[in-house]
Amino acid sequence: MSKKLIFQGTTTYLSDHWYAKLIFPLVEVKKLLQTIYEFLLHLMWSELIYGKKLDNELDSLIAFIIFCIFSLISYYFRDYIQLILIIFLVIWYLDCWFAKHQYFQKNHKINIYIYEVDISKIICCLSLPHTQTQSIFASFTSEEVSHISLMKAPLLGGAFQEVLDEVWQTEIYLHNGKHFVIDENLLAHESLLTAKQLANYFKVNIIFNHSQGNNSYVEQQLDQRFLSHLINQNSGIVKYENKSRKIHIYTQWKWSNTSSFLKVLFKKVGFLLFLVIISGFMIKFGGVLQNIIAVIGGQETIIYFSSPLQWFLPNWHWRNLLEVGLVLGIFIYQGWQLSRVKHIYITQHYLKFLIDNKVVDKIRTSEIEASFLIRNYHTEILIIGQNKVININSFQQEKLAQIFWAYLNEGINHFQQKQAKQTSNETQEKGSNDIV
């Protein structure tokens, strides 16, 4: 059977390294603490805000028993709790480092091959690391291909399965709904080049997953009425200055952003903050449990219940201050990243993207093919050019990103139409002069 290679791509295979097997018990402890954290969030959200009770009371009882056990352990090791947390953070960091190191090694890559067999039959094969054997995992005809998809996905790795980075995955979608990942890349532009190569071969469109806009790249088309509606919803969180030769678009902080800002911020560092607060609470709660156990065992002891608020306040020891200072530092840094002002300047010649007046990237206005929204794990904006892709992210809320993109799309169209009209006039004048 003769076959012709039409494409070769790679995906990542992250296996458990020796370090992951060594820290397996700590991983299980972290999973349990994460479960308790999410359980408490769900409990507060359901009962305090909506007035609902959890359906499964058995789960509540089991979680409370586990929490009591950990509180007793924390009380017994109360003099070493800060040291334990620091060691835990170092172990977590090393796990992420090992996993990232794996990602860039060739022996952790799965090679993907796409062959043309006969006239219209296509087969996809893969070759696992350390092997030369190719196994067929998909077979279809060219007519069955619906489109080429690009999707941004988190790259999970290490024993803790943390998000190491985000990768762009290129997929072949068939009309019957089946789809296959055939390549991945850290850069959107590199994945787009791959997608264009396959789209040209199969004569199909390229579609970005979870995208919105008004061009051929998007899943969901947004008409002009919706764009006008977005702009009318602007309450000053995005500023739009249209001058004769330049358009300036930038974000502006409003108090209405505060709740969304805090929600995103707590999502980023909430678990770390929870560990610091809950460790002190568990020590004090564990002390009460120890006294209750002593009373049950026949010992004479006084059980003292202080104010519940004091249970959450740390002891003002230098180790506690260092711990709180570290978390506050991360909290402030993440908050600063989210609150930085994004600027877009568009002229007839260039589009420039700046953060806090520092140029991040720029592209020729005439080379811009499309701009659209990606609504995946977080909302972001992509500007697609002939030779690059500009990514604008870290918006506090989805509405802010949508309004920002609506103005951006309007500005790009304005100068591209102006440039096309100018080029057309110049062509007509040249034609007239040639006739004369």
C-alpha cells in the first residue's frame, strides 16, 4: 500500500517521574485539603447566599470528621506548621519544575503522521516515545472533513496535576462529530500556520473553538446589532477616542469592576490564602478537640471557647508574619497584573498594543486578517495577522472584554476601509493618467 506523507505534528506525553512517586502521600493530602476548600466554598455559597442546604448530609458528616482529624494533627504539630507549609510549597514547586522540564524533552513527544492513501483516503498514525512503530488511530476520506479547529487547552502535569502552561491544539473535525488532535504548540501563530496548511489541503475553513466575532474564523457569528448593543452597554469601563488620524482604546477602572476583580483574584490565590488562614484555625480548633477528648477520658480540664473571629486571626509571631506577608505579596502581585491598563492605538499604518504605556506588540493595520473573542477558561481577544497573532487577556470580566473587542473591531474596519478607498482612488488616478 503506497502512502504519501502530507503532515507531521507532535503532542505531549507527560508521564509520572520518580519524584512524583516519592511525594505521592503529599499529593493525596493536597487533594483532600482542596476538596475541603471547595466544599466550604460550596457550603457558604449555597447556605449563606441562596439559603439552600446541601443535599448529601453524609458527605457533610464525612468532611467534618476528616476536618477534625486534621485539626488534631495540626494541634500536635503546631510548633512546626509554618515550616511544614514552606516545605510543602517547595515540594510543589519542584514538582511543577520537573513536569515543565519534561514538556521540552523530545523523549516525551508523541509524533503524529497524516498520510494520503490512494486518492481520497486519509489515515492518521501515531508513534509513542522510544518506539518507531506507527499505529493507525483514524481513517477517513477528504470529503468527510468538516473544518480544522484550533483550541486553547491547559497543559496539566506533575503529581499535583497543576496547570503548567496553555497550549494551542490543532484538530481535524469530521462531519460526523469525530475529531482528532494532530498537533500542539505554545504559540498561537505556529498553530495557525499548521491549521492553514491542513485547511488548504482539505479545502475547508479554520475555526477557533469557543470564539465569537464576525469573520470566518469564529464559531458564533455576531451581527452589527449585537456590536452596537455592546457599545451602548459601555458604562465607562472602556474609553474610545476617535481622532482624525488615530483611534485610542483603553480600559478604565470603575467601582463596578470590584466584585468581578475580587472573584478572579480569589480564584487565582484563594487556595493559598485558605491554607494560611485555616492552618491557624485548625490549631485552635484542634486544641478544643484535645480538651474534649481529655474530659471524656476522665481528666479535669477547662474548655475555653474564645470568639470565633479570634480563631481566624494569626498569632503575631515572626513566622506567622512571614507567612501572611508571602501570601499578601502574591495577592497584591496578582491584583496588580489584573488591574493594569490595556491600550490599543490604531492608525492607518499600525496597530499597537500597550500595557501601562509599555509597548507589548504591534502589527501593520493592512496585514490584520481578523479579530475576535475567545470565551474559554477566561475571555481573551485575538488579533490575527499575516505573520503574527496578538493576544490580549487578563480582563476582570467578560463584559469588559466584549466591549473592548467591539471598539477594536470598529477601529480596525474604519482604517482598513479608509486605506482600501485610498488605494482604489490611487488606482483610478493612475489608470486615467495611463489613458491620457
